[in-house]
Amino acid sequence: EAGIHKLHDKNRIENALQSISSKLHAINEAKGASNNIDGGSSNELMLNENKIIELEHEVEIWKGRYEMAVRQQKIDGHDESYVSGVENELLSLHDPMNALNAISNNYEDAQMEHELSIVELQEEKKHRAKNLERYGVDEHIVKILTAANVEIDEELAEQLPTWDDIVSMYGDKPVIHGLETCQTYRDTVKPEDRMLGPAGMFNTGTNLLFELMKVNCDIKEARNAPSVDPSLPIRYREPRRNGMRWQAPWGKHNPPSTHRDKNVAKAWGKGVKQLDFFPVVLIKDPYSWMGSQCRHKYASFWGHDEQHCPNLIRWRVTDRDDTAFVRVKYALEWKQYESLLDMWNKWYEEWEEQTFPHMTTRFEDLLFHGEEVTKIACDCVGGEFTKKFRYVEESAKRTVGVHKGANGLVKAMLQYGDPSKRLTGFTDRDRRYASKNMDTDLMEKYAYVPPILPSS
């Protein structure tokens, strides 16, 4: 890949040299023809002068392209000796520099050519989206989309949230807790036994975390680790053998107190020493999370329909505030919660009590600070982070079964970056109940701003 980019760069320089050389040669011929006209017609002389002006203008453009190509070579650090050789070749042309110095210093047209060419070089080198026009989209969002190879057009730009909206909801930096346990984990688990993967409630981005870690982090020693159970093939540890696992071996959605080292997940759970696993716990803004549950309820069951959700307070009961109880099927037990909000509170309160090494971050940080968060997680377990970060544009969930309709990157940005969508489906009674019963310590710790209560 680097060789192809280098070849493109060399071809650009060689083309620029050839064009400069040919244009200068044509200028010299035209000037010579003008000097040799002895008593010729004024029209013939004028034609030669016009040709000289036209050729000089073309030399301006090609000189600019040459300078841009040489500068890009030096920036990229590709074969500086070759660049020097090209400069020497230019100097060896038939009196080229004197001719170039005689040209006007008006390079506006050439500079426009430079800017476009530089962007094209960057796109070729990084396989990035062709965002020549950003249509006013903030550079933070552009960076996320280009890492996912998403091209920004005018229609998409009009729909994207502003960075100010995102900051107003989640702040301008990721929130990560538990990093003080990273050293303990590295000290107590041998490199070849280290594993990292997601844990979190339904709809909190666990699949997205796995996809990001899978392609951007590598625990090289992990490929040398055998299965805990020699009778099981190595694929039961992980197919990629880089230490990045699809879920916690006790089941990513299961509460840790009742399932860690007690349950073996059907997927990616066999043949794994669970105490060697480092979970990255994902949390989501409770208001957005309840909206996600309305779209995909998974193994949770409560009274609601499409027009009445999250239905924290039963909409059919109007003379009192009765909550809609939620029953959840975990691997080893059923649990009942007072409401969806109570489920969110209790699930994360349990994780707050855990003392074994793990870290917790927000789904929204995966979305808007994905590179920073995945690098921190990779460093935490002693992995090697990629030099070229890749984002997952398509939905990290399969589009069949319970995952059908799940958001991809762009859809997720539109959904979770828009403050107006945060309270979709909430009645005034739902909002008052949530405000009164929300775990405010969790809200503060993870920097989620409570919405304003309805005035009525």
C-alpha cells in the first residue's frame, strides 16, 4: 500500500517535471521565433506573444504542482533522496529556473490546484472518504465519519447533529472509570492469558465495542494460549486469537454477582478461565437507553406498546401513579424490577460494588470518542493498538432476529446526538417519576445531565 502511494507521488512529480520542461521549451521556441521575425507582420508577432503568455500561465500551474508534490513527499518521509534527485533534474533543464523566476508571482490558480491535490493524496493514502466539501460539519464529526469511510454529502450534512449539541449532552471528553485496576490486572494475569470484552445491559453498545476492539487492538501473546479445556478446539477461546472477545464468558448482559464464575455463556464462554477476563462495562444515558428498549426489548418484558413507551407509569391507570413492572430473563434467574428505570439503577449499582479489575465507560463515548476509548482499553490490558484506527460504519449487530433494525454509526449519531430525541415517548408522568427515582449518583458520576421537568 505504501509502495502504491509512493508510486503515485513519484508519478505526480515526474509528470510535473515533464510538463514544466515541455512548456519552457515551447516558450523558448516562441521567443526565438519572435526574435527571428524580421519585418514580419504585427499579427504574427502578436500571436507569438499571446502563445508565450499562455504557456507561462501553464508553467505557473505546473510549477505549483511540482512544489506541492515535493512538499508532500517530504511530509510523508518517502525517499527524500529521490526528491533531491528530482530537484537536481529540474535544475538540469535548459535554463529552467531563470524562466520560472521570470514568471509572475500570481499563484492563486496554482494554489487551488495544490489544495485539491493534497486532499486527494490524503484520501489515497488513508482510504478515507472523499470529504472535499464538509458542508459546515464540525471537524470532530468529520474525523469520526472519515475513520469509518463514510462520505459526507450535502444531504447527510443537513441531518448530522452539531458538536455543540453533543457536548451539551455528554461533555467534550470521554468518561472512564476503573483505570486504577489496569495495573493490578496486568500484574496478576499473564500476557498470554489476558482477554478483554464487553459487559453491559441490552442496547448499550456491547457489539460495537467488540467490533472496535477486534480490529484495532491486539494482545499478541494471546495467540499462544491453549484452551482451558484441551478437548475443546481453540476457536472456543476466540476465533481471531488476539485476546478480544465478543462478550464476558459468563454472559455480557448477566449481573456479575450471580453469574461471574458461576455461569458459562453459550457463545464464547467455553474453555475460558473467567477470572482472567477483563470486562469493559458499557453504560448509556438512562433516558436514551429506555428509548432503545422500546425499539428492541430483548429478554425484558413489561406492559407497553409502540404508542406508549417506556411507560414508566402505566398509561391506562389515570387516577394514581402505578409503575409498569419489568421482568428480565437472565441465564440463571428471572428478576423483577419496579420499572425500566429501576432496572437501569439496580443493574449498574451492582457493578459499582464490584472490586475485581474492570473499567466502565459510556456508549456515547464509543460513538463520539471511539478511537480514544478503545486505545485506553487496549493499553489497559497491555495490548498493541493499531496505527490506523478503523471505525465500524455498519451496525455492529446482525440485521436478523432480535437485532433487526439496529442502528449503524450514522443512524446512531443522528439518534443519540440530537437532544430533541432523548425524551421521545416519555409522558409528563414518566418524566416526573424518572426525576424522582433516578440514581443521581450514577447520573453525576457518568456526567449525564438530567432533563428539565415539564412545567405543568
